[in-house]
Amino acid sequence: MSKEDALTTEAEQTSLKFGDITDGVSPRDIPKVKFIEDIDAFSNNFDPPASSELMIGAFSDLFGKMKNVEQTLAQRAKLIQSKIPEIEKSLKLVLFLKSKESAEETTLTTRYNLADMLYAKASIDCASGIVNLWLGANVMLEYTYDEAIDLLRTKLAKAKKDLQETSEDLALVRNQIITAEVNISRIYNWDVKRKREERMNSVGKK
């Protein structure tokens, strides 16, 4: 039987489960990696006792999953960070248009981006009180200034909240990755020490 087959058989026979190497989840369901203080006691908690290979394999698998979660969260944080300035810019523009709504001169001349490095002039009647917002997926809807301001403020608040939560989750995941790495290293060293002691005891008996 190969080493891989033996490890698979051991995994099937040993009662080591995912819940044994995690310590609950965060409020947003991110697993918390359990730090193994006493590796010998942890190994003997199972029937039959878990080998170092099985424990290292379990934590390595968890490490890989946490790395995938880290990548997903990092991409999400980057996306949210790119959206916040756009929302802030749109909100600032609508607030400016609203301030011109009741001014003496309600017509505003501006330039807009027609294509890369190409701009065109446009006249805007601020007294209309209407603005069109892109909502994504080629969808544009018409709003009054007040409706647009409320919508953009809501979207901005949500984006900032999402960024904060994502940043917190990312920090938590990175801590779990470190814990998994420390466990793997400590289990490896424990196994090396245990095998050395077994060899020394074997030599001493001869």
C-alpha cells in the first residue's frame, strides 16, 4: 500500500473531522483555526490516534481553503475601493446641480467625455430638477435631485460599510492562515522529536 493510500485509509478510520481543527466561526461565517497547544493530547483524542501526516494534511487543506477566501476578499475589497470614489464624485455632482436649481442662471455649460481624449460641449438646464444615473448593466434611470442624492448617499454608506466588513474579514482570515501555518510547523517538529526519542529508546534497549 502506498503512503497516499495509507493516509486515505487512516483518514477514513480516524475520527478527526473539520470541527476538530476549527474553533467555531466568525459572525460572517469565517472558520476560526484552532491553535493546538498540546499536540500529543490532541493526537490521542482520536481513535485511533491521529498521525502527524493526517494532522498536517488536515491543517494544510484548511490552509489552502483560507488562502482562497483571502484572495476572494482581497478582490472584493479592491472592487469596493474603486467604486467609492465614483459614488462620491456622482453625489458631489448632483449636489452641485441642485445648488444651481434655484440660482439666477440655471443653465450650465460643461464638457463631457465622448471617447478617449475626446470631449464635447453640453448645456445643462439645472432648473429641470432631473438627473439620470447609471446603475450598471447598461441601465440608466431618471431621478429628481433629491431622489438621486438619497440613493447615492445610501449606496455610499453601504459601500463604506461593506469595505469595513471586508477589511475586518480579510484581517481575520490572514490571522487564521498564520495559525494554520504555525500548527503545521509545530506538528512537524513534534513528530521529528517523537521519532528521535523512539529511536533513542530503541537503541538504549539493545
